[in-house]
Amino acid sequence: MRELSVVGVRVELPSNQPIVLLREVEGDRYLPIWIGAVEATAIAYEQQGVKPARPVDA
């Protein structure tokens, strides 16, 4: 098994499908994983340190 790190979230063209791009820690291979828009947003927010507001229970 190989250790991977998250490079970032990208959009594949021309389909505009979001992907998360992983890279081998000790190597030069990449692994794209196609994800949904909501997941892409959550990953991008986490990488940027953005903490979205959570709903408050009434």
C-alpha cells in the first residue's frame, strides 16, 4: 500500500466534473478520483481553512 497526499480539487474539462487529485508521497504518480460537487466544496473549504456555519437546532 502507498501513502498518498491530497494535491487539491480540480475540475475536469469539458465535462466540468470535479475531481480530487492525490499524489504519491514517495513517488511521482497521481490518482484522480471523480467526486460530487458538494464533496469537492467541502474538501476545498477544509484545505483553505474555511469553517462553514452549521445549522442551529431549534
